[in-house]
Amino acid sequence: MRQIVVTGGGTGIGRAIASAFAREGNGVVITGRRTDPLAAAAAAIDGDVTAIAFDAADPAQIEQALPQLPANVDVLVNTAGGNTDIGTPEPATLAELAAAWRANVDSNVLSAVLMTTALRPRLTQGGAVISFSSIAAHRAGAGSYAAAKAAIEAWNLSLAGELGTDQITANVIAPGFIDGTEFFRGRMTDERRETLIGQTATGRGGTPDDVAATVVFLASPGARHITGQVVHVNGGALSR
């Protein structure tokens, strides 16, 4: 049985990823900051799923959680993150601007870097690390969130080289608009949703299961020679 760790596994894409791995008979640990969504996900997913609540961007909380995490990790999925600018006021001072940028870097970059570093000694030979960027990293307009996601892609290039000696792959998934998640925090309008769907070639929004299937593939034996890559899951929106 493989051991899978999914950060941000309580809702949305992370929960779909955890469910997909559990269906294959893997042992899955889901992490996140909120206890209730994690517990609900662990109870609802059919399989061997354990929930551990901590903030993946906080070094002290990671160190405290390490004894509860698997001794050997076959697949680490760094799903935790999100656009921390959504629902917050525009920064009015340089100090507020700095805080806003740091929030997105902490949430999207440090969470992945810290978790990967903490679990590096436990990653098994032939394993996989899968992290998350966004279509926003390849378009103008998303500010610090886009910059943070672009940083994940750059960091992953170095990570792939470091892990390759142990035949561990490191890839990034960059989703476009994914329906059925908490990303927009209830601020998605019908007009905005129609615009985002209109940018796709497939004529629909993505689903968490679309992304989960890509993660499962990248962690499979069929993807052992795929590493250092960014895989776009956006229905063709990036080219339009």
C-alpha cells in the first residue's frame, strides 16, 4: 500500500485528489488548517484516510505534526494554497502591500517548500511530488498570487533535479477555472463564470476530478519519465 500525503485535502481539488488515491487502495493523509472540513472529508471518503490539522506554511506546526505523518511517503501532493487577496481590501500603505504579498507567498510557495523539505527524508525511491501553480501565472492581472504561482514553477525545476537521483519525480499542475471549489469564496458572479468558460475550447469549467485524474497519472508508473514539467489543466483556455 502506498502512503499519500495531500495538503489542503479537506475541500475542493485536494479532497478530490485524496478520494482518487483512496479508491486505488492507498493510505491517504489529508492536512489543512481547518479541523472540521478535514474530519468531514476523512469520514466521507471511502478508504484509509487520516486527517491531521495544521498550517503547512508554519514551520513550528509542521514540526509538531511530523510524528503523526507517515514514516515513508510515496506521494506528496502540495495542494494547499489559494489567492489570499480575494475578499480583502486593496492595500492602502506600503506596509499593507508587503503584508498582502507575503500572505500569498506564504500560502502558495512556503507551504509547498516547507512540506517538501520536511518530508524529503521520508520520500521513497520511485515516488512523486506534485505541486500546484495556476493559469494565473501565465496571464496578467493576478498580482502577488500570479507571482507566487510562477515561483512554484521555477522552484520545481530545481526540485526535480534534486530528487531525480532517487528516481523521484517532481511536477506542477496549473489548473484553469475549476468549478465546485471554495477558491472564489462565494464571489464568483454568473457573468464572470460565463467569461471563464467562454475562454475554454471545451465549453465547460474544469472539475476537481479532472485535476485529480491528472495527479494520479503523474504519480503512476506510466509517468516515471515525466519530471520538471508544468501540466496545464484548463480546457484550452491558456491558448485563447
